[in-house]
Amino acid sequence: MKITKAIIPAAGLGTRVLPASKSVPKEMLNIVDKPAIQYIVEEAVAAGITDILIITNRGKGAIEDHFDHSFELEANLKGNASKKKIYDDVVYPSNLANIYFIRQKETKGLANAIACAEKFIGGEPFAILYGDDVIASPEGKPVIGQLIDAYEKYGVGCVGVKEVPRAEVPKYCSLDVTPLEENIMSVHNIIEKPAPEQIVSCYSILGRVVMPPSIFDYIRRTPTDEKHGEVLFTDSMVMLARDGSLNAVDFDGKRYDMGNKLGIMKANCEFALNHEEIGEDFKEYLKQLVKDFD
Ligand code: UTP
């Protein structure tokens, strides 16, 4: 079955980027000239996704406005030849895909957010793109498309992974895997935020997942984690892995964590360097800045 539906959980509190995220959703933080979540929607659309459910909560209305038409702005720009490019850029997000919204009523973790999408998904396999992870794949296929291909080939759930420096694994998770082919592995276990002695590999899940519809049953059957007081999505995926139904794709792409300050600065710097309008000037500026530091 062709995968055409995706969900973007974007209901987190964004505490690591406060106070910036106090009244602006972190998913709306800028990378040069577009909010982070637009890059994520564009990635999904480039992979053949036509219907996207964005999971929000109170205070995230700016996300809905961004993907809606802005009639006043459009009327003001339309017909002005010198502003044609700006008009096109303003209209573009509203025509990208069929975009729907639902609110996660309480911020009770990622599994709870994903569970809000069950009716929308309606028994089909689907993609999940975390709302604060922007992933660039400059040369190749969109990263979520790489996972969709693997799902279609093997017919089991699929997580997007990269090897992260060993010292950073405790911030993420560690996957117990065996290779299947060049960049695809079978997952046996996932250790969430491992202590250094618990690390079984440096492969961590970074923001992209394709799941079978049965994941909603797994989420229902996952016990609440005592320490966090919530159902952890990792625990649901561990159950899927133990049933032999989870693979990992070491994807071709670079991920930027828009949920932390350094990630936001890296994303802005690197996207600015590649930007057709300001790239050259920004490169010169950076060179000079680095010289001045020496
Ligand atoms: P994160 O843990 O990175 O986001 O969740 P957060 O909770 O906003 O982070 P901090 O710790 O407070 O800074 C990964 C993804 O899951 C979403 C987030 O919006 C993010 O895209 N999420 C998280 C939800 O949709 N609902 C939740 O209850 C928790």
C-alpha cells in the first residue's frame, strides 16, 4: 500500500529553547526565511505524502496560520510585478498538501501525541516527522522517502538512525541491531537515554519514523513509565522490535535539532551559506568574522 499520510507531532513545550518559544511555537522558529516546520512539510511532500496531520496544542495557532491563506497579504501583493516572487512564497505553504490539525489536550508525551492521530490514519501505514527535527538531504532523496522505500520493501516499521558520537548517545537512545543490507538493519532493542555502560551501538533514532497502523495497539498496550509518568513511544517501538517488526535505516541526510539553541544556530548558519540570495555575502561575512576572532 502506497504511503500517503504523515503526522507531525508539534505539541511539545519546547522548554529547551525558552524564552524564544514562550509565545512563538519552536516549530515556527526561523531558518533564514522559512519556519522550521515548512522544511519538514516540504520533505514529506517531496516523498509523495499528500495528507498531513499536525498535532498542536494551545498557543500554537501560528502554525495553522502559516499553512492557511492570508487574504489581506495576498491581495496586497497580487498583481504587483515587482513583488511576484514574494507573492509566490507567501501562497506556497497553503498549497503544499492537505494539512489538518488536531490538539493534544494535555502534553503527555510523544506516544500520547501520536495516539491522537489514530482516526486520521484509518488503518494505513504512515510516516511520522518530529516537528523540531529538520533534515536536509542535499543530493539525494528526502529522508522520509528513504524510510518509506524500506517500509515498502520489508513490510515492517522503520526508524531513521544515524551514528552519533559516543559521548552524546546518553542524550538520545542506543539501538541493538543486526545488518540486513548496506544501510538497513533489523532492530532488536532500543535503550532510551542509556548510561555509558548500557550503550550497545551508537545508532540513535533522529526524528523520522514509518509505522504500521498496528502501532496504535502497541501504544495502548505499553505500560506507563514510572519515572516519567507517561507512556514512552520508545517503549511501544521496543515491543514492535521484540515482535521482529522493526528495521532501522541509516539515512543519507543531515539533521538539525531545532529544539535546542546550538541546533538552531547550526541550521541557520548552514542554510544561509547555501541560500541563493544571501549565500555568497554570508560566506564573506563569516570568513571575515573568523579572521577577526583569530
Ligand atoms: P521533544 O521532547 O523533543 O519536545 O519531543 P519537547 O517536549 O518540546 O522538548 P523540551 O524538552 O520541552 O524542550 C519530540 C517531538 O514530539 C513532540 C514535540 O513537539 C517534538 O516535535 N511532542 C512532545 C508532542 O507533540 N507532544 C508531547 O507531549 C511531547
